[in-house]
Amino acid sequence: MYHRIFAPFDHTTALAAYDARLVDIWAAGIVYYCLHFQELPWRAAQASDGLYAAYASACANPQQSATPPTINNLNPRSCRSLIRRMLEPDPKQRALIDECISHPWVRTIEVCHSTTKPSHKHVYAESHARSVMRG
């Protein structure tokens, strides 16, 4: 089955104004959603898709909800505002990479090589290393 998960494309702008970075941000938001829920948020990012249309409508009416129902159940809760900005239907309003990297939720993600004493373990890597050492 073919799904159109691509970012909504504004056909009114010239291709010269196309900014692939914004599509990359959109794609990263979709990937996070898919990893979390193990499904796509909608079949096509077009007004003809009912789920997407409801999402875009909720985004256009922020008084209704800060986070549209589509992303309101994402965890941790602190990621919702960022994923909302990454999945902004209007590319001109979508988050840029600098905003994503500086978001408080992203700043809490531990990066192994920049942490002296990580608070997590790479269980598979440790067990694999032990099995290699044994034999």
C-alpha cells in the first residue's frame, strides 16, 4: 500500500523558493511519530485526507488546542510542542533545525560521546562485546 507521508507542498510558490531543510524537519517529526505509535499519522498530507485535514484545521486554530489530537498522546509530554512545530503544515512557520536542537526536550537527551559518565547502558553492545571476547 502506498502512503504519501511527504510534507504538504505549496504549489503556489516557485520551485526556486523550495527549501528542502523544512521537508527534512517534517520527515524527522513523522519518523518520531511512527517510531512512537508504530503507524503513520495520516495517509497523505493533503486536504483530501480526513486525518490530515483535521490535524491541519487544529493547527490553524491554536486557541482550540496547543497540541492537536494527532500528537497529544506523544511521550514524553515535553516533546509535544517540538513535534507540533516540526509538523507545522505551513512550511514558512515550521521549526528550523536550530530551534529543534535548542528545544528543552532535545537538550535533555544524553549524548554518549559528550557525557563523561552516561546514565544509561547500551545492553546489546555490552552483551555483543562479551560474546566476542569469549569466542
